[in-house]
Amino acid sequence: QMEWREALDDARDEAALDALQAEVDAARTRALSSLDWLIDEKGDYPAAAAQVRALMFIERFASEVDLRFDRLGQ
């Protein structure tokens, strides 16, 4: 989380934001896959709840990246 925050703070151009967005998108994909496995395959609902919280952070952070893209476009 801290690494992403630092990367967002340091991102000054579209290429840096594109790279960060790709990383966030990959993390989202992994989190969704893990959530699916935890619920459907393992039936581990407490771990699934923790994964949902992680996914919520990813989504909030993705919104911040989108906002930074908007600011660059101005």
C-alpha cells in the first residue's frame, strides 16, 4: 500500500500513471480470483471478508489514479 502511494505521489506523467494503473488492475484481478476461490472452493468466509476489504482498498486507490489522470489532462 505504501509503495503504491509513493508511486502515485511520484507519478508526474501519463506513462508513470499507466504503469501504476496496470499494476492496480493486475492486483484487482488477483484479488477477485482469490475471492472467488475463498468463497467457492474453500468456503473460508472470514478470509473472504478480509479479501473484500483488500479489494475495497484497491478500488479506492484505482479511483485516486483515475483522478490523477484527470488532473494531468487539464
